[in-house]
Amino acid sequence: MLFLGDIALVICTFGVGAIFLQYRHWKFFITHMGATGDLYTDELTQSQTRTARHGEGLLDALDVGAF
């Protein structure tokens, strides 16, 4: 049904509607996505990885390269 709607959108708008196809596909995915299973909250923990306490690696993430 999504595919037929895409074709109709593109044909009826003479191709201008093609810019909305990516949003339509994203919305379809999000609407029909589901998650199942059990959540064990007592097994969730915070990471124990040691990292720098100042800037939290923001300089490396932005790849400034000045230092």
C-alpha cells in the first residue's frame, strides 16, 4: 500500500511529491515498529569505563586538531 501511495503521489504532483517520499517511508517505519520481550530493570547498570572528567571527550568528538 505504501508503494502504491508513493507512485500516486509522484504521478499526481508531476514529480514534486518525490521530496516527501523519505518522510513517508520514515513515518511508516516508526508507526509500524514494535518491541517485544521482557525488561529486567534489576540487571541495568551504569558503565564503569574510566573516561576524562573535563569536556567528556568533546574535543576528540569534534576533531578540532588544534592541540
